[in-house]
Amino acid sequence: MIHKMLLLAVVVCLFVVLPPSHCEREIPIFSPPTVQDTANVYFVETFTDHEEFKSKWVYSETKKKQGDANIAKYDGVFYLSELSVPGTWPGDNYLVMKDQAKHYAISAPLDTHFTFQDDTFVVQYEVNFQQGLECGGAYLKLISQQDGLDLKEFHDQTGYTIMFGPDKCGVDSKVHFILRYKNPITGEYEEKHCDKKVSDTSFFSDKKTHALQLILHSNGDFDVSIDLVSQMNGNIKTDMRPPIQPPEEIADPKDQKPEEWDERETIQDPEAFKPEDWDEDAPKLIPDENAVKPAEWDEDAPSEIPDPDAVRPDDWDDDEDGDWEPPYISNPLCEEVGCGKWEPAMIHNPNYKGMWVAPMIDNPDYNGIWSPRQIPNPNYFEESEPYFKLTPIAAVGFELWTMNEGIAFDNIILTDSLQAGNYFLKDGWMIKYDIEKDARGERSLNSYMDYFVDLANDQPYLWAVYAAAIVLPIVLCCCLCPTKKRTPKPTPQQTDTPQKSSEPVATDSSELSELPPPVEGAEPSPKSSPTSKRDINTSDDRDSPDDEGATGSIPADPSDSPAVRKRTKKTKPRKDT
């Protein structure tokens, strides 16, 4: 009863005092995320304005340079639209890939080219796989600054500085972080792939909006996070394959293995000979000579018989279909006793040895595994600060192929400020995160607590309501909870009933012999007060027998007490000396 009253008090405080509208989180009116005024932002795109999108983004008008020319055309169409999955923020547009099995290529120039001179580089964007992803990419290419760059000619071989984002086909799923680095000796670019792997790939199938962020510092440290949780981190000087700094020595491409070089560690013993009694033609299995044909075996019975249950079809025409015959089935007699030609079972041939092979011995001419000699690498260079040698970025672009339609992108930003990037996430993706969790009923206890704190900060009077919700149950508990009257325990002065001793029970026979004998006919002490049933044992109503007059009666003789009888059985009378 008390628990129900306490629960009622809490409900009254939180849901009666509060307006009903406070019981559910209100979806805020959409507004695109904002950029901090102090941040250096080189590119930002929220896909809010259709006209701005048309003037800013450029579709590729060329074809892929690799693959079949007949299917290499970039015919995929992007469009701006809200999501079609639960938890859509009304008014929030994404860049959506319309169709499956298409090649897509679209790009946009940076407001200002990014040169790797500042201490930090941050690129981030959001992606939602509305239909999940079975095979396709959703990565972003940061197109390098280069002479004659024409975004209408953007294709798979267009130079980029960084490629970043998810990619999956079948069981092979990853998040790319690739640098395209220029060798200062040869002037050629080479792709350097991060050798780290993400631990959680559930974002490919959960149909939620996810925030992808790449942070690159001037000392080479990098961090790739998904939904603000770090997934890959390291340093571009040590964690890229092949490494940015090439090895000092390489294998001599002109060196060839000598013809007499023997890499065989063991060889067949040339002095071994096959034994004369070795029969290579002996079969592995032979008929069992001890097998006996079962007496019931019927060699004359056929293995198949016409199906006796078969019925001629009503539409069977002998003139057109020929004479009808029932189909054949396995002879059930063969399954029970066996029929047809009987043959003994095959057993292992004890004389079988197989093909003879000479035993192996160590090769006396073994030279080891040959490898070409090492020579100085003509393309070697030392690079202690590769970050500052990365090619400047001029544009961003999506050059993709997918077998799943509905891949959606939003809120792209390039900046040199991690604080600005996180602020952009807080003002955009984090709001979507809460809306999507609410729509799916996935709000956690912490999010509820944060919600009530934010609500009270906006409406300070609610702090008093929260305090009442905590204090009122305590007050009700103190006022309404019944107090249990404690029954005083009887003392030796109040009753002659033997009391349980808190001292250890004697187990030694010598100790037991010192106990006094039971007193017969002992009378209650005149100084003791009259004892009642309650004074003796408050649980007698449960433990005493149902016989009339037995309940609550006090033995006239203390020795008749069960406790005394129990003791007297264990003690011995003291002998008079």
C-alpha cells in the first residue's frame, strides 16, 4: 500500500504538475547547422537551398576511364529530399542517390583552396543508408589542386588528396582513409591506405544517420570517428601502406637466381630401393571371403516393380500417348530381405601398400631460399613532416557506384578547427540523433535525465517540482508508514522460564556434568511479576498445537518446559560429595 502511495506521489509531481506537452520531447523547427564566426571554413554544404545546389554542384559529363566503355557513363542522378526512414527531421534535405546499379559523379569547388599549413585539418559529413548497403560506396573525394581542373571532367582517375568514407561489397566492409602522396624524387603520386579497421560496421544496415569525421594533425596523428566515437587512429608516418617514406634499400630488379641454386631442403634418398615383395597393383579393397549370402536373399526377384497403386490418368489417350504403363518403384521385398545378384561386402586388403615412394633425406646441396640482393633505393627520400607536403585541396566530390538506391548525404564541412567541426555536429547531427532515437523508442535513461535538466533550465520553476518529487515521498513515508510496537524481551527476573544463553553451548562431557540438576516443584519467585503468554513467546500461536487448553498455558513445573526437558536429557545429575 505504501509503495503505491509513493508511486502516486511521484506521478502527481511529474505528470500532473507538469503540462502534458512536457511528457514528450518536441521536435524543434528545422534550421541548418551554423558555423562559428571565428572558424576558418573552406567548404560547407547543408543542401538546404535547391537553387544554390544547382549553381554550386557540377555533374560529370565524361565517362569512367577504367572498365567497359558501354557501362562507364555517369548516368546516376542526385536529388535533394527528406529521408524516408523513421525519425526524419521535417524540412531537412539530403543529397540522395536516386537509383541502384548506376555510376554517379558530382563535385563542387571549395570556397578557398585548403593548403596544409595550419595545425589541423577536419573533414566531416553525414550519411544514411536508407535501404541498407549490400554493395557500393559512400566515400568523399577531396580533389587535388591541379592545372586545368574542370569538374565537368571529374572521373575515377581524377587526382585527389584524400579519399574518406565507407565502402562495402558482400562481407568486405571498411571505412576508407587514403592519402594520395607525391614522391618528390619521381614526381609520381601513390595511394597510401590506412591499415586500421573499424570495429563496428552496424551503420551499414541500421538505417540511421551517422556522422563521419576525419581529423588530421600537423604531426601526422589522425583520428577517424563515427558518431563521435573513435574507430581508427594512428599516424600517417607509420600506419599507411605502403609507407609514405619509402625504404632505403630495395631488391635489385636485375638480379636473377643462379641456375644451380638448389632451394630443396629435403630430397628422396637416391640409394633407397623398392622391396621385392612390394605389390603396387594390390587393390585397396577386396571381397570379404567369410561373407555368407542371407538365406532369405532372392536373386530372382526384380529390384523394381510396377507401382500397384498407380492409376491411369483420365485424359490418357492410347492413340496419342501410347499404351499406358504404371511407373516403376523400388521393390519393397528388396528392402526387407534383399534381392538381385548377391555380392559379398568389400573389406580392407591387408596386403595393400600402395605406390612405393623413396624416403626423404636432407639435401646435401641445399642452398637456402634465394632472394635478390638489396641495392640503394633510387626513389628514396626522407620525410619527417608529410602533413605539410600534402597536395592542396580544390574541390570535393562523390564518384560512386552502388547496388542500393537511397544513399543520402548531408552537412559537409572542411575546416582547420576541431572546435568548429564539433560545434557543427552539435548544431546538426546531434539533434537528428535524438529525433531518430525518439522515433524508434530508443531513448536511454541518460537522455531522459538530460531532457529534464534542459527543461528545468528553460523553465526554472520546474526545479521546485523536481525537489517536491524527491522530498514528498520521504515525507509521506515518515507520516504514513505504521510503526511496529516492539515487544520487550523477558528477563530472568521477570520469569522463571529458562532463557536461551548467548554463551557457547557446552559440548564437553566435563562441562555438562557441572550443570545443576533440574529443580522439581519449583515455585515462581514472589518478587517476579506475573507472566503472560505474550511475555513468554509471541509466536506460540503459530508453533503450539491445536489441542484445547494447550495454547498459552504455563507449565506448573519449570521442568515440564520443552526447553528444560531438552536440557535435562543432555545433562547428568551432580553427585553429592
